[in-house]
Amino acid sequence: MWYLQEVEGIRKDVQVINLSLLNTGWYIGQLKKNMPEYIRYTEKQIDEYFDQHHMTSDGFMRRYWPEKKKIQLPATDSSEKIEWEFGPTMQVNVQGKSEGFIKIQDQMVLELIAYNAQMDWKRPIYFAVTVGNSNFVGLDEWMRMDGLCFRVVDYKADKGIDPKVVYERILGRYLPAYRNLSNPDIYFDDNIQRLLQNYRSAFLQLAIYFDETKINNDEMEDTQSLDLKINYDYIEFYKFSTNDKKRYILAKMEELIPSYIIPFSNEMVVAEIAGMYSDVGESDRGKELINGVDIKTLSLKKKIRFLLYTASRGYGEHSIGILDKILNEIELMPEKKEKYEKYFELYAGFVRVDEKMIVDKISEFILDKISSIRDQVLMNALFKEFGVIVYQGGNKDFAIKVIEKYLTINSKDLEAIDLLYQIYAISKDDKKALEAVERYLAIEPDNKEYLAIKADLE
């Protein structure tokens, strides 16, 4: 942006502020020359409050912020207000006690926004999407995504988007700015490739918005003959069905930022895009994307997350190959509880995404693995834990199978028999519940609680 302003002379009315440099007195002094309405300190005050070489103790204590504070600013409509809480962003040792403070940049951002509000929001304020959340001074609820930036607004936008604004910026007036991104002879270094993912993110946010809101779409039919090469204006685009909107956005994203030149940097982005292709009836394209992910380079945690998300988006059967790789990797882990918790995580994940075929396969697999554990204590604990997980996942019959198999190994485990009774009791199967009670009493005949339960059941 500095280059565009200083060399190309573009949008010199925009004041770019570097948040890192905003922690220094010399930079604040420089900004004051450009925007005196917003920085109202004298040069002496800037030295005493913000310059690390001349800062006074009084200047330092101006940023004392021991706890969350409520901040209020007037909205454009004078009868309304912006209100949020902001807590300390750093801890400083003061006379042997850790005290809360805010950074210089936090103080300056708060003041810039406050002065802008006092002047009836004279100038729009934006944060780049690349800025970390910790720099938003608690304003997340009052931000709207406008493409590659978040705009501070005087209503709760919760980082949502204005679809028209985003569309106009990524597929409207700035279309000519997409230059050479499809040219295989151009070298894009890692930094450029990483930054371009932010452009992809804007396309995806727009597609997700229309998918979630489904505004004006249920009445519209999908158009298979839709020409995806045409550059439609927003009014034309808005008339498309939900699926056509997503198809068009995905097509333009690939046309303008082709993945064969600028690869996807995150496997979850691939999973999201594949899910959208599934939504619009183009699963084959989604499978190509999923197959293009180098699973070997991902951590086990990321592999599991990727597998479960792609399964949830319609690629359950296609995910079996990935599942087998993950199971093989887990098998190589040390024979400890953590290993089996990974199996349980997979099972619970597939239950959530309602992939019955895979659930059945992995259920039997886990049961066999637990049955072969040599550490008796570990095996006992895992059998019962798995039985509970299976039951909570809605599979009563398999939960009973797990516990019954365990009881063939350790028939006198009262905790397991109690689990069996609880399952039958909740299911209102009094006959089976009574059988479980009698098994319990055969081992502990004087248990008053179970004697009472038996009397009730009889």
C-alpha cells in the first residue's frame, strides 16, 4: 500500500497505519503531521508518553489497565451507541506484583476510533484480514468483512460480510487487477503464494454466506447452462440459485487464482471447497481436490480432522482410503491409552457425520484391537470406556456386545455389569435388566441397592 501511494500516487487520501510501528513515539509523531485531528498530543507529550527513551512513569501508567473495562462510543445515529469490553493485553511487574496494561498501539487505536466516532465517523477505519485478532482491541463484534479487510461499523456485524461489497471488490471493479496469476512462467515465492490465499478466502466467505443465508434462492432453479466465463454484475448474480451462486464463485476463483499455479496452502480449505462441489452436484471435482492433498505431510491430528470433515461433506466412501492410512498410523503408536483414544475419536467423529458403513467397520476394528491388549488393567478400562462411547453414540446393541464380550474375559467386573444394567434400564427392557441385576447379586448378594432394584423389577 505504501508503494502504491508513494510511487504510483494511488489513493493518497487513505492513511495507512503500521500497528507494530504504532508502539513507537517517533512513528506516532510522524502520523500526527498527517492526521492532527486524530492524534492530539503535543510533541512533548508524545516523547513522555510513548518514546522508550524519554517515557516518564506518569506516561507509562496512562496505560494501566488492571481488568476488563466497558467502552462506549456514539454511533452514527446519536440515539445509539457502540459498547464493548476490553481487557489488559500485557502483564508488567510493578513493585514485585504482576499488573495488567495495554500496549501503546492499543491505546492509540482506541483513541483514533474514539476521535473518529466523535466526528460522526468522518473516515472509515479498516483492519487488514491478515491482522491478528489480538490487535482488534475487542471490537470483533463491530467489524464487517469487506473483502481483504474488516471495516469498523457502528452496528454488530460479528465479522460477517456485506455480500454486495465483497462481490464488487473481488468480482467487480478490481477484476483487471488479477494479472498473470494463471501464467506458469511466472515465479511466485512462498510469501506471495501465502498472501494469495487471503484472496481465495474472500471468495469462500462469499460462497459460505449465500450457502448459510440462502437469500432469494429456494425459489430459483439451478441452471446447468450457466456460462461461468461471463463476468456478471451483482444484480445479475444475485438472481442465481444458491447452487449456481456457489458454482459461479468457485469457477471464478479457479479461473482467476488457478490451483495448478497457486496451490492450496491448507487441507481444510480443500475440504471446504470439495464440500461445495458436492453441494452443487460436482463431487468428481471434489474428489480430485481431496486426492491432491498430500496426506503424508499432515500430522495425525490434522489427518483425522481432514478425514472427518470430508466425510461430513459427502465423501464418506471416498474417505475410506484415508481412514485406512490413519488406522495404520495409529497402530504404530505405543500401546498406551492415548493410542486407543485416537480410535475412539475416529469412531465418535463418524457417528457425528452419520456414516453408518464406516461406523460399523471401525466399531469391529476397535473391538478386536481392545480384545488383543495384553495389559489387563488397560484392557479392562478401555472395554468399559468404549462401551459407554458406543452407547452414547446411539448404538445400544453394539454397546451391549462390547460389554458382554468383556464379561466373557472378566465375568466378575461389577462396574461392567452395572453398565449393562443401566443400558437395559434406560431402554426399559425389564427382563434383560433383571438378568443383569441377578448377575450382579450372584457376585455381591448383600448389595442393598441391587436387592431393592430386583424387588422393583419382580
